[in-house]
Amino acid sequence: MRFSISIPQDLDDGEFDPAGFRAYLRRAEELGFDGAWTQEQVLGSAARSSPLETMVYAAACTERIRLGCAVFVTTLHSPLQLAKSLSTLDQLSRGRVDVGVGVGGGGPSLAAFAVDPATRVARFTEGLELMKACWTQPRITFDGRFWQVDGGAMEPKPFQKPHPPVWFGARHPNALRRAVRHGDGFFGAGSATTAQFVEQMGVVREALAEQERDPAGFSIAKRVYIGVDDDAARAQKRSAATLQRFYARDDLLSVAVFGSADKCAEEVREVIDAGAEMVLFTPLFDDAEQMERIAAEVMPRLS
């Protein structure tokens, strides 16, 4: 098993603590976390930092830990610019980048980025193909529906060859099959319950068999929202408040694990038993304190 931790991304105006951020990431390395991950939210009322710039800062603060985003909503990005930025970061970090990608939902974001909802899946798939071309081809010749490149070059290539691991965030069965077809792994959403993750894993396994793909070459992870607190009522109240702030919904408490370390470990074990090879812990409050408790009280119960 591998365990990762979320990078705090709260960025209220004028409140960022550089020393605290550096200390958090360095402590994550000391505690043995495999990776540190961000999320992407471009439009929304929560004051959340941009994932790419946060990852760059984190790379400068660390030496070993892997850095990822689960997930970039790549439909809203230029694949050329995103490929260049991620390739640069992979070089700067000496090959420590993981790339999560997702189509994203509908709503106002698509219109704000001039993306036609009817073509967003096609745009997503083509954009990923172009990113991989930028990462692997000395001269890029690409004749797509949305983008065309005639003999262009993009350097430097990523430090990792042929490119950083590409994780798919997906829910719909078609998206899960697309993950197996085009990705290196599947990353279950934090907003999915364990029961939903179990169902998704069934589709992933079917797709691996249908596409004759070796499961050993396809990684599985899940984000787990967590609040370790011996006072169960307080844990529930604080967890619910954070999820409401993240998603502007009050019906997502069932996706979180909260309460005593024993209870949290028991529920995380269900995620592992469902097929997760890596668990991304996302604390719902008191990030630094929670990271310590997860490492000292939860992870040893899962080894």
C-alpha cells in the first residue's frame, strides 16, 4: 500500500503562510507519505489555490515526495500549454509528477471557457492525445478536430519517460472504460462513497479484461476525506461543515470517514479491500494535526 496526503490549498487573501506550507510538506516527507496532491477549482466561492502553481511551490520545498493533481479538468485547458507546464515541472522536480485528468462536469465553467458541452468528451480525449504527442514526439504532427500542429517541437520533454503517469478521474462506465484505454491508472473521487467505488472497480476490471490489459500495469487510487477525532459528534460536525464549503452541498457526509482512529482505519480498509493500491488522505480540518494523527494512528492499522 501507498499513502498520500493532500496539500492545503486554502488561500484567503493575504493569509498565506509560506513557512507553514514548507513545514507541512517537509513533515509529510518525514512521515513517509508517498505523494502530496492538489485539486483544481477554477470557478467557485472557496478560496483555493491553483494546483499547478501550488505543485511548483511544493516541488521547491521537497526532495522526495511525488506531486500530483487529482484532477486537472483538462477540457478547460490548452493541451499545448498544459503539456509544456507539466513537462517543465517534471524536469524541475526530477521526475516527481503525477498527472490526474478529468472531463469535469457541465455547468457555467464550460460556457466561461467557450467549450461546447456536446463536444467536451471529444475535446478531452483529443487534448490528452496531443499532450502525449508533445511529451514523446521530437516533431509533432497532429491533425485533430480541435487542434492542429504541423511539425512543431516542444522541449524539454518530461524527466519521466515516456511521460508522467496519467491518472483518470471518472465516474460513468464509459469514462471508466476510457480510463483503461488511455490512462495509466484510475483515481476514485473523494465525493464517491466506498459502495460507489466498489461498483466502479467492477467496471474497471471488466474493461481491463475486455481490452486485454494487464491489471498489474494499471494503478488504482482513491481520495478519502478524513477527520480523526475521538469526539465523534465533533468530528461529524466539522467534517460536514468542510464538505459543505467544498461542494456547496449538505448531502455528502456519507463520503467521509470520521471519528476515532480505529473507526477511520476500519472504513479505509474497506476502500483498500475494494482495490485501492494508493489512498489519498484529505483532512477535513486541522491539516497539520490531522496528518500527524493519520500517520501515527491510522496508517499503522492498515499495514
